[in-house]
Amino acid sequence: MDKRKVMVAYQRGFLTLHECAQILGVEGKQVHTLLKNASDTDRLSVHYEATVNDGSLRISNT
């Protein structure tokens, strides 16, 4: 899964900090550093849609 999609899902409240960290394979406190670094280097506006079906998360570009 694209790490940017996971970070956007976290920022929009679809994932908890713990879930985001697990998916990214980092510790919870590192998520904020990753988010800051991503916002510093990626100035493009990207839109994603997240849906939950049967307990699974699906994130797609809109």
C-alpha cells in the first residue's frame, strides 16, 4: 500500500495513530515526523477516498 495513502487516511481520521504506525512499519512517534517530512517535500494536493467493508480498509484516488 502506498505510504502517502496511509498518511492521508490517518490525517482524515480513518486510521488511529497506532494503526497508521503498524501499516507503515514504524513506531507511533515516528508517524508525526513522517507526516512533517511528507508535507515539506510534497506540495501537491492529492485526494483519496477511504472505505471500510467487512473490516478491511480500501483507499483509492479520487
